[in-house]
Amino acid sequence: MADSSELKPSRLFALLSSSGMGHLTPFLRLAALLTAHHVKSPENHVTSSLSLLPSLSSPPLSAPVTDMTLTASVLPISRAINVPNYIFTSSAKMLTLFVSSHTHTLVGSKDAIEMPTLEPIPKPWILPPLFQDMNNFLKTSFIENAKKMTESDGILVNISKTIEGKTLAELNGGKVIEGLPLVIPIGLLPLYGFEKSQPLAWLDDQATGSVVDVSFGSRTAMSREQLRELGDGGFLTYCGWNSVTKAIWNGVQVLAWPQHGDQKINADVVERTGMGIWVQSWGWGGEAIMKGEQIAENISEMMGNELLRIQEMRIREEARTAIEQGGSLKKRLTERVEMWKN
């Protein structure tokens, strides 16, 4: 007989991600985890838990889990077919801005966005199109999806209480926006298969902590001059949330250099929790050329900071313990799936 915590094959969950690896990757992580812990048959693949258009012969849909950028489009469909709808997103800090964006006056002379009981978010941390007087696709989409968030049945966040406990408490305490459904931390999600590969065999022969990985994601355009200045030797990252969680999962301290999107808000989380360094004077990528000497100086500071290394390793161990049998993440996922099944 199957264990009661296993997901019955007759149940169907639709995980709906928007385009781009930054959005798709965490959905793959979630799908793999659900499959590994809640599907009885070990030969099932991740694709068995991903379905956008179930056929008429498919099992009934238990619940879609939707990217927050698709909330306004998918939630009305969920209501029409009478199934719950859950939103899945990245950091709790970014969620505070997203869900409350329609309540703020984004256009104006103030230097920061004020939110009750929370620290202001400086405008330089946020994409400029949100502050334009005229409507644009980003601004309209941002606000329309935010308004619908309160109608969802819950919000899943790829973060742990250890990292963003205070922000989670503010969200669930009604201090960001009233009527918000329960915000449930389900992180940190383990890395998906292709993220665990090590394409350069020589890395095994290097001393621990002696190599710097430089990553600016799949959408960053960088000048040749800036690329030449990066020839130095932690983790120098643009601070996409997937990269942040990957650094945490591997216990690697971070040097943050945000390039676009939500990355300055993510960098703030990294710095506040003691996982790395953020040089705010560097601005957005492309605003100025950062010389190799400046980059090397901050890399040396990051690599030599013992407090950062200890804190990163502590958070790493907590994240890995949570996913083990009986761990907090396993328990939360089991409870959530049992609710969906009923």
C-alpha cells in the first residue's frame, strides 16, 4: 500500500511558468521535488507533473500553480473550472513590492516607495518603466497581476524563514496589503538536474574557495570593454533569484552586481542576511565601466571574509536539512499536497 504522504497518480497538477530560464528553472525544481516525494512510481519523470492542456481523458485538475506574472490570465480560468489556484514566486521582499504596487503612487519626486511598517524601497532599485507617466506593458502587467493576487488561494515562495522571516511575517500579518492569502515559504528548493552538472573537470583539482564563478544570466548585454575588465579570479553574480538560491545551496558567498529586473532587491536580501557583498555604487550593469582593480578588490574582500563564509555555510546546512525526511520543507510540501488532494 502506498504511503499516505505520496501523491496518487490520479491527481493532476499544472505548473504554469512564464518564458525565460529565470522563471522556468524554479518551476522545474518544484516539479522535480513534487515528483520525487509525492509520486509512487520511481520511473516517473518531471514531465509527468507538467501539463498545460490536459486532454479530456486526463485525471481531473487538482490545482494549477501559476507564475505571478500570469496571475491575471490564469486565475479567472481556475475560478471558471472551480479549482484552487496557487501563485509561485521568488523572494518575499520582491513580493511585497509586487502585491502592493497598485496601492502606491509610483510616479513622483520621492526617492523611495513608502510601505507601512516596512523600510522604504529606493527607486533606483526598481525598473525605470514603472515610474513613467504613460502606461507601458511592464507597468500595466505589473499592476494588473498585483490586483489579482488577493484572489488566489495561496502564494508559494522559494525562500525559507531563516532568510526572510521578518518579511514573511509582515506579509502574513496584513501589514503589506489587506486580504492577501497565506504566503507559504517552500524553499530553498533543491537544484534541478542540469544545474548540478560540472562542465569543467579541472575544477575538481582546484583548492577549495580559490575559484570565482562569474554569471550575469541569459539576458544581460555587456560591452567588450567591461568583459575585458572581468578577467580576475565566491561568486560574482547579477543576483537573479535562481543564482542566489544556487549559491546558498552550495554554500558560496556572493559578490552582487545587479543588472536589471528585481536584482537590486535580491542583492539587498543577500547583503542583509550576511550571504555576500553588494557594492551599490556600481549601479546597474552598463551604467559605467567597472575597472578590473575595483572588481578584484571586492572579490578579495568577499573571498577573505570568514564571517560571510560561516554564515553562508550555516544557511546552506539549514536548507539541506529542511529537504531531508522529516525536514520542515518536506512537511510543508506534504501538507500542501494533502490539501490539494482533498
